[in-house]
Amino acid sequence: MTSAPAVTSEMDHLDQLGAKAFAGFLVRKDLVRKYSRRQYPVAT
């Protein structure tokens, strides 16, 4: 089985503040699209 290439991105200061405030609740946009189609409860 092959794994998908790692997606890396750097967060700016505002993104870091949001990630800190909502720790455990943020989902990458590409993963939201992938899992919301499979009927997983992913908030958008």
C-alpha cells in the first residue's frame, strides 16, 4: 500500500491564534472534503 504525499503548510500568526483557541477542532480542508463525502460528522 502506498501512502499519500505529506501536505505541509505554514500557518501565519492569525492561523496560529485560531489553532490555539480551537485546539482539537480544526480539520484541514482537504480532509474535510474527503471524509464529509463518507458521511463522517465533520463540521465545515
